[in-house]
Amino acid sequence: MNIKMAWKKIIPYNKLNSKQKENYNFQKVSSILADYGFNTLRLSDDWQGADFIAAHKDGETFLKVQLKSRLTFSKKYLGKDIWVCFPHKKDEEIEPDWYLYPHDEFKNKLNGTMDFQETDSWKKQGGYSTNKPNKKVLSLLEKYYKLSFVPTNIS
């Protein structure tokens, strides 16, 4: 494919390898966070558990963000002030919804709603993730942690 045509060909997400998907997801969420006044800085070494830093225009708000492909909790993130960001597709939507939640706060908010802390995965491997959160969990995510894409009129 020549260079002049490469930019015109949309590549389906499922044709990307895992590293390309991670890069794609970072670019997508960076675009959405820009609507909220954040600049994102990609990290190459999972610094303090974060894949990237989201720095707000107020100059005071900095989020350490772990980018995931699904709702995730991990013991290694506890007490590190980590925010988790992930996409979630409902049914056959074209674009997923994106969620950004404070790991420890949301974990605590789910007590009694989602008993993942009783799973073997949490107890033995120290983590839990799902791509199918139940309706109560999705409701909490929608209420508090959903990122909305804002169409921008640049003039």
C-alpha cells in the first residue's frame, strides 16, 4: 500500500495485535480525556502501577491510570491511588463506552454488589476481571464513572 493511501484505510480493531490494541486504546481514551481537560502522558514502565498519567489543566489533578480491556481489580493496585480505565461494549454497539474509576474506592463501593473477593482468582492470584459486569455494577459505573465523548466544534 502506498503512503498516500495508507491513511485512508480504516483497520478493524480485531485485526490488531495485542500491543497495537493497547496503543489504539490509549489514543482513544486520550481523545476522550482531552474533552475533560486532561493531557495524557504515556509511561513505558508501569510507573507505580500506571500505564499513563492524566494531567488536568488545573495543574493540580494528576491521575495514575492503568489501562485495561475489561473491568479489573488487583491487590497490587491497592493503596497506590490507581485509576482503572476500560472500554465496555453493550451488545453490538459500534463504539464502546469508556469508564474511569478509582480502583480502591470502586472496589469498596462494590461490597455486597459483586462478591469477586470470594473468587479463587482474587484469593490465589490476587486479581479479578470480567468483561461482563452485572447490571448493578454497570449501573454504578454509568452513574459515577462513565466518560462521555463530546463532539467538539473547533473554530
